[in-house]
Amino acid sequence: MPPKKTFIPAGLGERFKSFRADLGLNQSNMASLLGISQSMLSLVERGEAPMPFEAVCALLGRFPALDLRDLLLGDVTNLMVDSRDSSARASAATAGLIGDDYLAVPLVGDRLAVGDDCFSWAKARRLLLIHRRDLGARQRFVAIRVADEAMRPTIPAGAIVIVDLDERDPRRRQRHVWAIRADADGLLAVRRLQALKNRPGFMIVSDDFDNHPPQIAWTSDARELILGRVIRLWRSLD
């Protein structure tokens, strides 16, 4: 059986080439802006490759008002969940599939509803389109823009991280980075966790230890505390 062909939205290359021309940038400058090689950008503009994950993140960061759905998917956008529709409420498990190869991951604000797998669609500011090959066999995600400097230099402020909602056991991943509910109201934070030795519970630990000292988590229940494990940030954190 021949290998499955990668899904590339019709007209992606021409739309992006026109977008670049409107900005007055050549391929080299645009590739540098997006953090990808000029040869990769050339493939995208010729319609021979999908937009790489890191370039999508860069577009979100550099052009916050840009309608990525229209730019990247064109006429395919009607297959996506509209995060601005207040009736589109569900758990993050309902993130919409785009074609066979793209996943629409909700990019959330700084607060989530508290509760087991509870996600407030009203807090989804837009949808981040990610090629499934960047996510492997994983299925359920949210994307979070990091607001503080507590995880420097590992994760700078403004970075977008992808969170796997199905990984929530810190005992199995002791040195990994987690998206957590930092307080009972659902304020999000991206931190490391250490289990307390003498009683149930967790210590919340940052990488910028001097400015963000460790603190004991507000709850000892891992399922209340942990939203999921951070699995992607421009590069893999695995």
C-alpha cells in the first residue's frame, strides 16, 4: 500500500506568498521571522509542504490580529470549531480535526474552569492549527501562551506550549513540565512539580528559583491540580 499523502490545504502556498508580499518581505526575511529555513518556506509556498508548527506559533506571536484559519486553510475553515461561538462548549476532547492531518487546538487565556477535564470554551481566544505528525499518537490538547518568566530559561514569557491532557501523573514524570491550576480559581501556570516527602501533596517549582521560590500547592489532589503535561514548545521537551 502506498504511503498516505500529507494533507496540504488547497491554495496554502499562494495565500501565504501573497501574505508575505503584502508585508514587503522576501523569502529569506520571512523565513527568519518565522524561525524556519528558506528552503522549507519555499516548499510551503509551492504547495509541497504544510506550515511547520514553529512557524504557526511565530505567526500567532508576531501577528496577533491575523486570521490564521483563513490564511492556512482557506475554504477548509468551515470544518473548524469556532472558538468565538459561545455555544461551542465542551471538554477539550472535542478539539476539531482538520482534514486527516491537522488538529485544531484551542489557545486558551490565563484561566480554565476548575474540575476534572473541564475546559471553558469561552476562554479559547483562537485555534492553533497543528500538523498531527508533530503530536504523534496523542489525542487531547490545549495550547497555552506562557505569561510569566518563572520557567526561564527553559520557557520564556510569550512562548506557546502544547499540553497533553491525558498525562496527569507527576509520579511517572518527575522532571517534566506541567500545566497546573495555580489556585482554586483556575489560574494557569507552567511549572515543575515535586511530591512532598512527609505528607500528601506537591511542591510547585520554577526554573527561575531566585525570583520564583518553591511553594506548596493549594491542593494535594493531582487531578485537581494538574491540567496536563507540557509536550511541545518550539522544540520537544520530552
